[in-house]
Amino acid sequence: MPKWSFIALLTCLIGISSCHRPANYPAELLSADSLCFVDPKSALTLLQHLEPQMSEAPKATKMYYELLCIKAADKAYITHTSDSLILSLVDYYEKGDDPELLPQAYYYAGRVYRDLNDAPQALTYFQKGLAASDKEQVSSVLYAQMGEIYFYQSLYPEALQMYTEAYKQDAVNKDTLGMLLDLRDMAFTHRTLQQADSAFYYLNQAKHLAEQYGDDEMRGLMASQLAGLYNQQGDYEEASRQIEQALRYIGEADKYSAYDVYANILLNKGELKDARNYYEKMLEAEEAPVRLDAYNGLATIAAMNHQADDYLRYFELYKACSDSIRRTNATESVSRMNAMYDYQLREKENIRLQKQNEQHRQLLQWIGFIASILLLLLIIYIQHNRRKRLRMKHNLEKLQLLQEEQYKQSEAFIEANKEKIAQLQTQLDEANQENEGLAEQMERQKEQLKNANLVAEIKQEERKQAETLIRESALMRHLEQRIQNEEHLSAKDIKEIEKLLDGVCPEFRPHLRGLGDMNPLEYQVSLLLKLGIPPAGISTLVLRDKSTVSAIRRRLLKKITGRDDIPSEWDSIVQSL
């Protein structure tokens, strides 16, 4: 979680815990509750120390202790792997025991299911938290969490609605930091939707608010965001002015993102030497994505300077860093899938038990029906074979008589035309000798043509195999079903598409990323084009009009090649990678 997002959640969640400090809970637990926000690892250590005392504690104290364990783990960024404990806590507090802690239980249930990648369940519990709470601080953080879930599910209008509600609550509470982050989130969502005017509006509002309250670090962060947006719009002078201001105020945690923006601005302005300096500063970062952007920028500069050796060196570093990030993401995905296994297994088992009796009854009916059909087919098959053998015997007898008659006629014809047959045989032998040389020449030409065709067939077969693997994959059937049902892509679908393409065309995504910066929507459209999905299907999957998909393809073509041509030219480029 970014630094400022953590501080915003910290401010809001302190409101959750501070609204309830019952005197009948041990002082040690209340201290652990407070430590969760400022030093969660120390809170976990304290809770572990208190664990032996909980065996004889009252049930209310035990449940409060368990809730604090989940809270401290959440604040320490320890991924939740099971929902069993939080469900028992929700059940306990829903029954009326200490109802003031019910909103917290709902909130952390949502956080657990978010770690388990179960977005619908997470949203359900966040919504329950809203219904159960009358505290504005709780509402603000719940709205913000729901907004993030909607955003990462590509449900941008819903995300905007949640961020707006969070902003209203933070404004009522006069929570300046929360308001700043809400404005930033709204601006980023509008930017993702290609709504630059709205993104500018909210970022300028946030910057003015930071200046008004003297928050220089947030002022620098918003200036950095504005610089990136101006750079994207091609206004490099204003982008430079904003990023220079940002670098004066930006905090240590956000400096590398500002360096990245400044380097891109300088690159677009043709100031390659200064751009290289900032890309090299980015190599000091510990975060792999920052170094990945730096390697990409340095490789681009080397290519522009025709420095082949430097280009190859930075490209290899870029590729190695990209592979490392991909392996890390794959490991995290596997861990999350394993964590979800028990939950999914339980749900499947419930469904299986509900349908078991009905399936058994239907199975017996089908067995009887199929047995009857098979018996009938066997009888028909036996009768058909018997009639077939009789027809074959009759036809064979007629064929033998016809062959005998034709043999007699042939012998009579040969006897009557012996001399003519001898002349024709002589002419045939002469013609065969003349054609031997021509036949050899034709054989050589055929062999040459065969070799050329073989090379072309191999290349064509490789392309067909790749297309067949994609077309016949379970993922393509899944996507076709989504198009038919008018459902949009999920984050899991995008990962599955990337996994399929990496297996069939391992160089495709690195080459696609190497063409230039793409926003998530442009990237998704390009992946779907590579799968061979027509624009009409793509518009359904990404929740955009066909005209919008065409505009995206045309814009990508112009951004990458500088040509303003028909959208299908971009499709050809994607297929050629």
C-alpha cells in the first residue's frame, strides 16, 4: 500500500477503534488495539504474549482478542489465508454481543475476502459495515475500500461513485488527508477512462487543498501527478514546470515515481542526456517495477543514439527484470489460489451434496433409457449386416460372370489386332526413351519446388499451430461465452490471457510493452486482438462502444507509428509481434 493510502486508512481506522474503549476489557488488549495503527508488529508480539491468558478469559474478551489478532495482521500486511476465524467473529457480534464492534468485524471480513481474491464477498461485508455503522470515519474507509475493489475489477463508474462518497464523508469530518487521497483516486480513475479534463480538475483541486493546508509533501505528489498528465497530453512545457515544483516538495517514498515522470518528459522533449540521468537515479530504487521502467527508458535512449551495445545491455536487463517480476507475480498468484482452495472446496461440496440425490435418480433413469436404446440399435445392426452380406454375395457372383465375359472378348480382340499392337508397342518404346530426359528434368524442378514449398509450409504450420492452440483453448471458449452473455473481462481473465499468450507466443507481451506506454484499457484491447477476437466482441468484453474500440486502435497506431490510418493497421501490427 502506498504511504499516503496507509496514513489515510490509519486516520480513519483510529476513528473505528477510538469510538469503542470499553472498561471491561483488559488494559493490555486496549494497548494492543492502539499499537495496531502505529506499530502492528509490536501489537502482534504483545498479542502472542497474551495468548496463554486467553484460555480462561471470558468469551467477550477472547473474541475481542481474536479480532485484534486479525486487525494487527492486516495492519502488518500479512496476507489472510482463511475465513474461518473472521466468520466466527462476525457470527458472534451479529448476535448482539458488543454491537459497537460489529462494523469492525464486517470491515475485516471484507479485508480477509479481498486477500482471498473473492471480490463479491468482500463487497458484501463492506456494505454490511456501512449499514451497521453510524460513524462517519467508518463509512469513509469502507467507501474507499469498495472503490479500490471496483477499480481493480475495471468497474470505473462504480469506483468513482465510491470515491465520491468517501470524499463527502471526509469533508464532513474535515479530514484533509482523506480528502486529498479521495481527489487523487477520482483523478486517476478519470485518467484511466481517458477523461483528461476531469482528471485535471480533481488533481488541481487536490493541489490547491494541499497548498491551503501547508501539506508540502502532498502538494509535491499532486504536482507529480499533474506533470504526468500534462506529459501524456503533449504539453511538455507545463509538464516540466509541474515536475520541477514536485521535486521540491516530494517525499522520499514518492521520489522515484517523480523521477520516472521527469525522465519521460525530458525524453519527449529530446533532452536525452538529462533524461538518462534521471533514469540512472531510478536504478537506485529497491522496487523492481521502478528499475524496469528505468531499463526501458535507457534502452530507448540508446536506440535513439544508435548505441547498439548499450541498447542490447539495457534490453537484457529489462528482460531479466521483467521475468523476475513475472515470476514473483506468478508465485503470489499461486499462493493466493492455494489460500482460496479450502473455501472453494467447501462451496463445491455444499453444491454437490444438494444435487447428489437428484443426480442419482436421474442417473438410474438415464441408464435404463440408454440400455433400451443400445438394445434396439444392436438388433438393427444385426439385421442390417445380414442384409448387407446377402447383397455382397449376389454382387460378387455378377462381377465374376462379367469378368469372364470381358476376358473372352479381350482375347478375341488381341488375336485380331496382333500386328497393330506390335506397331503401337514400338512407337510407345520410342516415346518413352524421348521422355526419359524430360522426366529427369521435371523431377529436378519438382524437388526444388518441393523444398521451397516445404519451408513455406513449415512457417505456415507454425503460425497455424499457434492460432489453433489459442482458438481451441478453454480460455477462448470462456471468452466467447462472456461475449455471448455480454459480460466484461475480470482481472483473473486478463491474467489467464497473459498466461496463454506467454505459453504460445512468449515474446509477444515483452515486444508489445516495448512499443511504448499503454494504459490498462489499451493493453487489454491489444491482448484481445492477439487472440483473434473481433472488435465487436472486444467492445463487449471491455464495456466500451465499438466506436470507442476503433478509436483506441487508431490512437495506438498513431502513438506507436506516427501514422493516422485505419484501425485494422494496428491489428496487423499486433498479429505480427
